[in-house]
Amino acid sequence: MRLGALRRSRKSKGVNVSKNVDLNTVTEQDLERIQGVGRDHAKKIVEFRKQKGSFKSWEDLKEIPGIPAHMLDTLKRSGLNIGGRAA
């Protein structure tokens, strides 16, 4: 994902992601920039993806140890998609 695909939200310190950015290709650094994700969760998401393969659905994120349930909502609201399918 190119940094241009992220845009700053005027309401928060976090970023919104362009609707065409797939969770299966987003980088750890770009995930960190989304408010509410942080370095530890970004690393867990990317490492899980590397070990288990591409996410097929948002429900796959529930399998990641240490990722809180509300993180799915945070990622969905940021504008990410999975396999071209928005939340």
C-alpha cells in the first residue's frame, strides 16, 4: 500500500484508508497509523497473515491471539477491505 492511500482524518489523529486498500496487502507501518490499532496489534495482524495466508473474511481476524473484538470495527471503519469486499 502506498502512503498516498492513507488520508488524515480531520476529527482525529488517526487516518482513514482508501476504500481500495486490502487488509491482505496493507503494511504493518500503515496499520500503525490507524487510530486505535497501534504497533503491537499491527504486528500481530501482519505476522498472522504471513503465517496463515490471506484473510478470507473479517471473521478470520478473531483467530489472532491478543486482538480485541473491537479491533474489527476499528479496521472496518478505517476503510480497509478484504479481497475487494468492504465491510
